[in-house]
Amino acid sequence: MAPTHGMERHEATFEIHSKSDAHAVNLLMERVYDSLREESMSIEGKIEMPNEMLEAFEILREETARENPGKLTFVYEEMDRSFVE
């Protein structure tokens, strides 16, 4: 989907230069993943729900658990429209 005219972009980058940086990013990803998993279960009332965002964070969680040097960047693009329900 192409960006809309009123879209805003917000970005946060975490540089991983040490074991303590890697550990902090790992904890962040564990908490985000757990929160998304719990929220998806409570919204749908199901034990397991296919969720692209949850799957993407699961992959990130697994990769950051390796505690290697790197960079993790989150990008949030705010769109000029409402949710479709």
C-alpha cells in the first residue's frame, strides 16, 4: 500500500554493542511478545490465533535471544484513516 498524504513516521533504533545491550533488547522483545500473545488470546477468546504481528515479533524475539551485536529498528507509520472493523 502506498503512503497516504498525511502519514507520519516514527522510528526507534536500538544499537547492540555489548552483552548488556543484547540482554536489554532481549528482555524488551520477550515482554512485547508476551503482551501481544496475551492480548490476542484475550480479544479472540481462543488459545491460538493466527496473527501476523505476533509471528513477526516471535521471529524477532528468537533472533535477539542469540545476544549478538546488531541493530533493532522499530518503525511506526501513522495513517490518515480509521480502523476497518
